[in-house]
Amino acid sequence: MAGMQFWDWYGDGSTYVVDIGLACCTLEFEAAAGARTAVDLTPEEVPPHSRVVVVVSGTVTDRLTDPVLAIIDRVRRAVPEAKVVSFGACASAGGPYWDSYAVTKGIDQLTPVDAYVPGCPPPPDALNRTVAELTERADV
């Protein structure tokens, strides 16, 4: 799993989105991100008054729980009001792999989740709407 990458979602520094991309739904995240700009930023460098949304996309295996939680925890320590989104069936409930002994049955088994985006895969527009709702952006 690569390091964190922040996306300036609206291009104005008001909202940054981090994708913890673990599988197929990462492609849908990238489609939602479109031409948005990835910025060189750490959680500790997020400007005051900016919002942060962490998107977990893909299958969370038991082996990946520690690295996934480490990313979420680091973001939450730096930005306590950061939101977590479970993006797709795999992140939400294990998806088609739900009955595997090695698959976590949803990221909410490990950490609080603020929003769920259903689908396999979910449409990119659904992520855009969810980010807008969580960050109270009516202008998108």
C-alpha cells in the first residue's frame, strides 16, 4: 500500500480527499477525482479550516487492517473532524469475498464510518455527492 495522497477536491484548498485504495474501486475513485489535483501534503500540513475526507475503497483484508487504521488514525490525530467514507461493497461489507476468513467484513468493524457509498463498483458521481454532503458544499 502506497503512502497518502491528498486531492484538492474543489481546487480551492477547502477540502482534501485521501483515498486508501485497496482494489478495484480505486479506479472509480480516480474517475471521480477526474482532473482534480493531487497535492504534496501530509495530514499535519492541512491548513486550518480545511476539511478532510478519507475514502476507503476496496477489500480490507485482515492483514491490511493495521496499515489502513494507521493512515486513518494519523489523519484523525491531525484533523479530528476528518470524515471516513466506505466506498463500495468490499469496503462496506467484504463484497464478494465476505465469506473469506481473511477479509474484514467492513471497515466499520474497525473504525467509525461517516458515510457509505454502495455499489460494485459504485458510480463516481456517488462519491462526488457524498463528499459534497459531508463537507456541506452546495455549490457542486
